[in-house]
Amino acid sequence: MVVPYKRHCMETIEKIICGDTKDICCEESTIRRIREWWIEWKVYFEMIIASLREKYGVYSENPAPREMIRAAANTNLWPATRTAFLSG
């Protein structure tokens, strides 16, 4: 699965988030940035899941990062650089 605005696939990002970096071919600084990104956005993704759970009754109590990211992308709630389009 492709993660919007990221250069690594979901499998790589999920391994980094879960702490399994032994088979990852990334620099340590990239691993650190991905972990920091996840820490920063995890609460937002959790709120999307909670909203979908309440509205539609979908998703388990502890969804995998892959499910949280997919939900954000598929509901058009993915955090993007929208300010780039607001010039003028």
C-alpha cells in the first residue's frame, strides 16, 4: 500500500512504527523522522477511527497503523499541504 506523501511503502513504515527495524533499508535519520511523524499524527488517526467506529460500527479497538492510515486516506481526511493551494 502506498502512503500519501511518503517515500516508503506501508510495510516499511509499519515495521518502523512497531520497532522492527532490523530488515529495513533506511538511514537512522529516516527511521527517526518516520517515528516522530507517527507520534505527531497518531492521535489524529485514532480520532478518525473512533469517528468511523461510532458512525458505522467499523474497526476494532486496537487497529493496526496500516488500518488507521488507510482510513484517513480513504475518508479524504489525510493531512496534506493544503496551504500550497491558498496563495492569492
